Amino acid sequence: MTKENNQNNLKQIIDNLLLINLFTVIFFAIFFVFAIIMRLNGIFIFIDFIQSVWNPLVVPLITILILGAQFLGLLPVQLFSY
């Protein structure tokens, strides 16, 4: 029973981290569209911010999101039966 409880706790932690990651990626996508619109209006500060955080922050977030989705898709279904 303890092993099953530990698996459920680990699954819950991974699910929460991936959920936070998903909403962070969505936020940056919306902010990117906003920055493009502001750049077209002549305000460059938002697109400069996106360019400064793209490689160190956004690319790893997207990579973790994609790898997490693939990993969860490869896990056996028995781990997710409640």
C-alpha cells in the first residue's frame, strides 16, 4: 500500500509541476502576441523583454512541456487508474 501511495504522490507532484509549466507557457505565448502588437505600434520594450528571456526561460519551459506530454503518453495506463 505504501508503494502505491508513493506512486500517487509522485504522480500528483509531476501533474502539478506540468500544470504550472503549461500555464506559464500560455502566459508567455499571450505576452508574445501582445509584444508583437506593441512593436507594430512602435513600442519596443516588450519585444526586447521577450528576446532577453526567450533562450534562458521560454525554450526550456516549452521543452519540458513537450517532453512531459510524451513521457505521460508512454506510461502504462495502470499508473493512472484511480
